[in-house]
Amino acid sequence: MQALPSPVFEALLASFCQSVGLPADPEALGLEFEADGHTVLVSPDPRDDQRLLAEVLVGGFSELPEALFRLLNHLNDAARLEHDWVASVGLAGELRLHTQRSIAQTTPSDLEGLLVDGIERAQALASLATAQPEHADDPASALLAFDPHAGGILRG
């Protein structure tokens, strides 16, 4: 179920689009654009119209390796205290990162930073998913390969 955008959400998206040079569509329920091979989505949170949902669909995969699912669980567990991004596999089999934010407490600059952060995490997650077969029996070594201090998925 898609929530209808509030005037505050619409104003935030319009300001964001203007600040980064993206075309704004006042008829759209949110924003969708491609960046570095990933699809970025911003929409009202369907459960809370005071929050926005930011998602990055990780590009480059037609099919995900089965062993990746266990690794995603380890990744989310290790990252749960570091940041609000969650890695998951959608119903259509797409690899995604998502987070929510208060609309009222988000500026266009904050939204830009949030989306850049999500795109960087998506790039790191794509690298992890690609390298995953070599770490299939040792998820800890896969997570260590993406050290939070090296700018990977886990950084806070």
C-alpha cells in the first residue's frame, strides 16, 4: 500500500530535486532515479505519513546466490547498532537496502547525504554479493572484508 505524500514530503522532494538538478514531478508519489547502476527510491513510509522511506535497489544481479541469504542475516545483525540501513531481498528477488527518516527533521541536504550513503552501501553490498562464493563457508571473513572503517556496508 502506497501512502499519499504529505505537503511537507512534497516540499522536501521539490527542494531536494531543485538542489541536485533532478526533474521534479508534482504528480508522482515519490522519487525514483538511477545512480551508479542502482535504482534509488524515496517515498512516504506506508505505515507512517510523518516518515519517508529511502531504498536503494542493488543493480547487477539477475539471480542471487542462495548462500547470500545467510550472509545478509549476519550482515544485518552486525550492523544493527551501527546504522539504520537494512539489507534485504524483496518479493521479486531484488537485493535492496532501505531505511526510514522523519520528514520534518530532514532537509534537502540531509536527504542528499542519506541517498549518497545508501548508494555507497549498495556498491559495497554488490561487491560483497559478487565475492560471496569465496566466503560461503565463513561469513565472518566476508564481513571483515568490508571493514566499517574502510567505508563498507557496516560503517556507522
